[in-house]
Amino acid sequence: MEANVELPRVSHHVETPVLPTSRLICLCISVSFGLFLSLMDTTIVATALYTIGADLKSLGSINWVALAYTLSYLGCAVIFVRIADIYGRRNAYIAAFLIFFAFSFGCGFSTSLTQLIACRTLQGVGGSGLYSLTFVILPEISPPGMMQAIGAIAGAVVAMAGVLGPVLGGVITHHTSWKWIFWINAPIGIGPLILFIIAWPKPNQLCPARRRPLKELDTIGAILIIAASVLIVFSFQEAGLKTNAWKQAIFIVPLAIGCLCAAALVGWEYFVAHSWEGKLATMFPLRLMESRVYMGCVATALLGGFPYFVVIYALPLRLQVVNEKSALLAGVSLLPMLGSVAIASALGGGIHRKRERIFGTLLAGSLFMVIGSACLSTLKNTVAVPAKMYGFEVFIGLGFGLMVSTVSLGAMIEADTLDRTVAQGVIAQARVFGGSIGIAASTAILGTVQRSQLFGIVTPEPLSALQTSAGTMTPAQLHAVRQVYSDSFSEGMQVCAAVSAACVIACVLAYRRHGVDLEARREESIREEDEMIWAAIIVQESS
């Protein structure tokens, strides 16, 4: 005999578990520290690369220290989100922290460039988890009315990491050994990790997230994302290290295969959406690809990351070689840009108070970056640092800061509750992917200019350890080297200006005549979460 039981309607409101304020504050602090460390390690090496390259006698290939981290960072961001769906948020986050700690120590103990690159790669795996899971955990533990506050917190942490990373790297390299830029992660992070474990909510204090079985992990999508990212960046990075590489297989083959993997990813996601809907936790759901505004945010994040990362890494190198500044002063010289990132991130959150203005904000940010990049390309080969450089940096910082907070908000608005976590992960991947291509492109430009202007003047061996070999060069050789670094920086910034102009065009995808009412969207999100909770209850009762 069937029981006459009527299940509740999914439209009824569900009483949401309440997380005590003390636990909420502790968790926000702990995950913000994790986000801070993962982001800081993308920039802390910027002012130390010159010293590391000279110490390991590999200045020509030293950008791989930065790229190894950013590539694994972007390749694993969404994968960690999906692992959290399988093994739980708490377990995945702790695993990410431990991986990050372990290989931070490994980086510090490295005695060769190969060892350092390998450890940086695995450190980036942990860093990607800290980054992406922060944007999963914060919305899940916070009350519904804190959507804007979450964006402000994340924007502030991004800005602080950007400000302190290069400066801290310069201070540590100047006063101690570059190895401490990696070892410092443990004393900073161990407290927040313990606080996270202690403050994690009890089962009755948090809405349970849906666990998915391991077999639903989109392994093919993950492989395609990593292959496309690594091969495309590899082609540009290696092109700068070899003569006439632009027409050789070392550039063409990886680039072609990487582009094919990217196209295959789109085809795979289309196939899964139409044949296995709901059976796989896809890396880039087709629902997101079909959202024009969201794809505008992705394109803007990708193109905006290019000039920002180029300036972060190329400007300190220029200051140390052309302007003969220490690593410390090179890091301090980035403060105008990094400080303006913090200011613009806060302004970006305030602009979208009641109704989103994604298109206008992204357009303003892109234009600021065009102006800043074009102006930085005009710097001349002089030992004295021109005061106007600091003003040009401000334009870059304002543009990037406006973009960071706006694309994060765009992901929250455009994605359904089911896709919100992966939507944030894709945004993070796009930004770092664009930055990685930028770093590789600046390396390629520097290598090309070196070969064309230093042939017969300076041999490659002194250039690989420039910091120590500069004392043995003649004044004419030193001037030629400084000219090369000055010219390559200017060419790189011209490319950045062109990429920023493309970003202006990409903003059109995010255009909407009437912005979304944020209060109405928040209420809709609450209804979606209620429906997901009732669906989970029904599944549990039926099983």
C-alpha cells in the first residue's frame, strides 16, 4: 500500500541554517589569508626574478619561474572547484593549503632553475585551490544580503596582494636571500589554516552542498584546458629564446595544437550538454558559454590580465637594468599602480549599488589601460626614473581595479546557482591565462631585440648572469644592454596598448540597455537555492 505523503512544493521558502557571527568572521579571515597568499605568490617573484636569474645563471629563461606558477594556477582552478564538489569544501581547501605549503618550502630549497620550476608548478596547483575555493566558500557561508560585501572583500584582498607582493619581494631580496620569498608562506599561513579547521561550520550551521561522485569529474575537459593553456603559452615563451623561431616548428606546432585543444574543449562541452546533461561536472558549462554578458566578462578578464601582468613583471626588470635600481626600489616603484588597483576595486563595488553597470565600468577600465600602456611605451633610456612613469602606472591600476570587481560581480549575476562556483573559476583562469601570455610575449620581445641589437657586441653568457657580469662590461656594452631592455619594454607596452584596445571592443559583449536589478537578482538566487535544497531533501527521502 502506498503512503499518501505529500512532499512540500519547491517554491516554499526554506529556513536557511544560520552560521554564528564569530565563526563567519573567523572563516572570512582564514580564507582571505589563503586567497592573499595564493595571489601574492603570482607577483612576489616579480622584483626577485633578476636576482634569482643571476644567482642560478639562467636570466634568459627565468620567466619560467613565473609562468610555471601561473600555468598550473590557471590549469587547476576549475579542477579544484570540481574536486570540492566530490570530496567537500573543507577537505579540498585543506589539501590545497598543504600542497601550497609543501612546495613553497621546496622552492626555497631549490638549487637549480629546473628544480625551482618544478616546485613552482606544484606550488601553483595548491595556489589555484586556495584561489578558486575562496570564491566558492565565501558565498556559501555568507548571508544572502552580503553579495556586494563578498565582492568588496575579494577586491580588497586582490589589491592588497598586488600591493604587497612586489614590495615584499623587493624587501626580502634586498635584505636577505630570495629563498625567503617562498619560505615566508609558512609563518604567515599556518595560523589561518588552523583557524579555518577550528571555525568550519557544524553540519546544522551550513546548507549542505551537493556531493558528486568521482566518476562525474570531467577528466577530458580538465586535460583539454591544461593542454590548451600550457601549449599556447609555451609557444610564445620559447619563441623568444631561439633565433627566427616565429617560422619554426617550436612556435607553430605547440600554438596550433593548443588552439585545437581549445576548440576541442568547446566541442566537448557542447557534446556533454546535449548528450550527458547533468552527468558530468563540466569544466566550462555550455550554459555559461551561451551567456553573452558572461562571455564578455571572460574576454575582458583575459585581455585585461595581459597588460597588468606584463607591467608587474617587465617594469621591475626595466628599473633594475635600465635605471640601475635595487630590487627593493623596483618593488616600491610599483606602488602607484598597485595602490590605484585597491582604490578602483573599492570604487567598482560602489558603482553597482542597486543596479549593475557592467558595460560602462568595463569600458572605462579598458580605456584607462589603453592610455596607461601607450604612455608607458614612451619611456626613454635614461638612468634617472622619469616622474611621469608613476602617473602612467596609475592609469593601468585604475583600469585593472575596475575590471577585477566588475567581472566577479558579472559572474555572480549571470550564472545560475548551480554554475556560480565554476563561473568564478573560469574568470580566474581567463585572467591568469591572459597574464601568462603577456609574460611569455614580453620574453619573446626581449629575446628578439637582444639578438637584433646585441649581435657582435655582447655574447649570451654575460647576459645570463647580468647582475654579476655588468662590472666586466665596457661603458658601450652597458649602454647597449640598457638600450635593449628599454626598447623591448617600449615594444611590449605597445603590444599591451593594442591588447587593451581589443579589450575595449570585447566590452561590447557585456552591453545591456537596462542593467539587472541587484535586489531582484538576489531574491531570485535565494529561490534557486531553496529549490536546490528541496531537491536534495526529496532525493534523500526517496533513497
